[in-house]
Amino acid sequence: MPCNEGKIDRALRVLVGLVLIALVFVGPQTAWGWLGLIPLLTGLFGFCPLYGLIGVNTCKSE
């Protein structure tokens, strides 16, 4: 899986993912917070399948 997310994109995804997962434990405590796993994992791995499908690449060439 090639990297298709830039550093800022990855950091924002991890942050959003952690916030959504935190909602499971505090706040409304609904299962919808577990959707935070999606941005968290894509941010950690640096690859977004949706970006791959639509041809978006925010990762700088190395």
C-alpha cells in the first residue's frame, strides 16, 4: 500500500479518530463513536482506500 496521505492529513485523521472514539466513553456514549477507527487506522497507515479510488494523493513525492 503506497502512501497517499500527507503529514497534515494523517495528523488530522488520527486526531478526529481519537475524538470520535473518546465519544464512546464520554459524552453521548453511543456506538457511532467506533466509526473513529476508520480515520484513526487510515491516518496511522498513511493509506486511504477512498483516495486510491478517486485518485487523490496528498503525500509529497520523496
